Amino acid sequence: QGILIPGLGTFAVVHEQINSTEEVYVVRRPVFQLDMDMSCLQELVIPTVMIPGDIEIMPLDYWWLSWTNSLPPDVVRGCVEETILLYSFQLRDRQRPVFAFENVG
């Protein structure tokens, strides 16, 4: 299952095979596809791995996030939107912000 974060992109975990000399391992690898104007991101290295079409993509659940942190859903939505704006402005200004997702989905 993937999570759509409007204005930023889609996060999903894909299964990938890794072959060793003795065994084949299947690992879960996080993949993030940006949903931004690529002309402003020319210097950013973006992985070519795509989220497979058979993964169900769900919108970010602001109600669930609200429940987990005791903030009203409109406050959670505002925080997410402000974070996306800040991140996108930093990318457009050619800054290299540190950005991490934790406990998404």
C-alpha cells in the first residue's frame, strides 16, 4: 500500500529480490516519487525506480494522524501543507534540505 501526500508525492514500500551466491532474498524497499515540477529540480538526483501499478495508493489519512497525536485534523493538515511548501521552496532555491519520513502509513 502506498501513501499519497498531495503536493509532494507518493511513498510506498516495494518488494525487491536480492540474489546472493547461495540464496535469494526478498526485501521491502521504500520508494518515494516526487510530484513536483521537475524543471525546478534539475540538479536533484532522482531515483528511476517507479512504484508498481499494482500497489494500492491511499491519500494521507489526516484523521488517523490527528488521532495518533491528539491534534485536530485541520491543524495536522496545515502542518503537512506548510512542511511541503517549505520543502519545495528550499528545493527551488537549490538548497539541500534534510528530509525524513517516520512512521508514514
